[in-house]
Amino acid sequence: MEPYRAERDPQEVAWIRGAQRGDREAFGHLVERYQKRVFSQVFRLVRRREEVEDLAQEVLVKAFRAIRSYDFRSSFGTWLARVAVNHCYDFLRRERAQPATFSVSPGDRDAAQPTALVDKLEAPGQDPERQAVLRDLVGKLLERAPADDRVILVLKEMEGLSVEEIGEILELRPGTVKVRLFRARKRMLENWRSLRQER
Amino acid sequence: MRCEDARTILVEVEGGERSAALREHVAVCPACRAYANDLEGLRIGFRALAAQSVPEPSWGFAARLVRRLDVEEWSRGADFLEQVGRRVVYAAGLLTLLLLLALVLPASGPLRGPTASELYWAQPDTATLANYSILPDETLESRELNSPAPNSSGAKGKP
Ligand SMILES: [Zn+2]
């Protein structure tokens, strides 16, 4: 993943200024440059492959409509990440308000249940296998986590951003980010441990 | 070190930066060791999740997006024209209505209440209707027979 605080590229500045004047072709160049990053962020936040392209498109349309508000204080990547995070956050909240739906296909639903994953984890196995089980388990726990926890954990643990960068995206002070991150991690760990006790 | 404090530090601090006191506690406390192991498991899981393949934009994604923006801009322009057009139609309709009203109503005032004489001439009708209801039934019947409705042929209803 590219660094968030890249040097200001004059070409990029020209595209941004063009897009701010309503030049859609100039915005197209920005899309080409940032589309992969937006797809990655959207997928990690939402974890639904079939929804990613539509959501990424909505994020970028929103970004084009709001681009006049971009004031060059943060990097364009950070600003765009803010638009993506806010959009995905709303999507997750809306989804949470509806009856629970799982993204797994009916066939592997049982195998993908977190309790089944905890069982697998207890069984002796090779390291790569254990890693795959841990990955699926964390994925499931993430899907069940509140939207706030999910967003902050994805930005820190998967996007690898610093507390300061997360603060810029979420418009929070670094201290607040730290506190929220601590609580989110703790809640996730407790959910995992309570799953084990449930069995 | 209390277990609670040890766990707080474990969650707070990234791996590898543990103090001697913490390491000592984890070494002798099985519960906190299990806690630390779980936390490490979470980290491994997150790392593996981050390494997972991510869906890529399909070919021509950016071009399609620009086209969508073009279409939206165009339809927004069309909406604007439609709104302006609709307003022009409303305004013309309203103007026509006002003109018609001005022609139909007398010049002295657009709307008048009934005058005293109009009220006077309206009274006998009301009185007749009121009388009907207090007349005995047979009187009413004979009246109806004697004076058929103007639009009936006269033969209808008779033997
Ligand atoms: Zn302990």
C-alpha cells in the first residue's frame, strides 16, 4: 500500500483543481490513480465481494460531488479515505438495522460459524492451516463487531495506518483514537473468549 | 502486577515492547498467558486477513464512472430545464385564469355578497317548501296528482 502522505504531485494538483471546476475527465485520472486503494478499503470495511464495485462507485461519485470542499490540508488519499469510510460506515449501520444476513453461501455456513472455527483452532494442525483458521475467525468477529469498532480496527490492523493518520480520517484526536482502538480490541478479544466458553 | 493491569498493557502495547514486570507476570500467571496467546492469535488473524486478495476494479471502471458523472450532470441540466418549463406553464395558466376572472366579474368588485333585494326574493320559495312539510298527507297527494311534474307526459303512473 502506498503511503498516505505522499509528496504533492503537480499533476495530481492539476487534476484536483480541474475536478473542482467540474472537469469530469480530470476526475477520471484521479479515479484511475486511487481506484485500487478505494476498492481495498471498501472491501476490508464491508467484507462483501459482490458489493465492492457498487460501493466503490458510490464513494467516488460522492467524492466528485464534494471535491470542492477539499482544501489540500490533508493528502488527497486521506480525504478520499474519509469519504470511503463514512460511506461504508453508513452502509454497515443500515445493514445492522436490518435482520442479520450472512455473506457466506449456505453450503459453507456451518463451517464458517465462529464456534466451528474455535474448535478447529483447538485441534492440532500445521501453521499455515492455523493461520487460515485465525484469519476466518477474525473475519467473522469483525463482521459481528459494532460499526465503530470495525472501522477503527480495519484502519489500524489491516490498512496499517498510524493513530495520527486514523485521527485525520475519522476527524478525531490521536488520544481519542487510542482509547477507541483499545476498547475495540478488548471487545473483540472478549467476544472470542466468550465464544470458547459458549461451546 | 495485577492481572487486570497486565491485560490492559497487553491490549494497549504492540507486541515485542513488553516490560520486565509484565513478562515476569505472564510467565507465572497461566490466565494472563492464555490472554496474551489469544491476543497474539487476533494479530495473526488480522495480518492474514490483510494479506487476503482484494477485489480489483473491473476493466474500464474509471471510464464508466466518468460516463455516469456525465449522464448525471446532463440529467441534472434536463431536470433544471424541466422545472423552469413547468414554472412557465404554471405562470401562464395562472395568468389566463386571472384574465378570465377579470372579464367575467363586474368591474365594481371581484366578489359580491347577496344584496337585500336578492334575499327578499329568495324568501317565498323557502316558505312554500316549509309549508309542504306541514301539510297533511292527503293534501300533499292530491296536490301531486293535480299538478304533475312538467317533464312527465301525464300518462305515466296512472291506470
Ligand atoms: Zn494474570
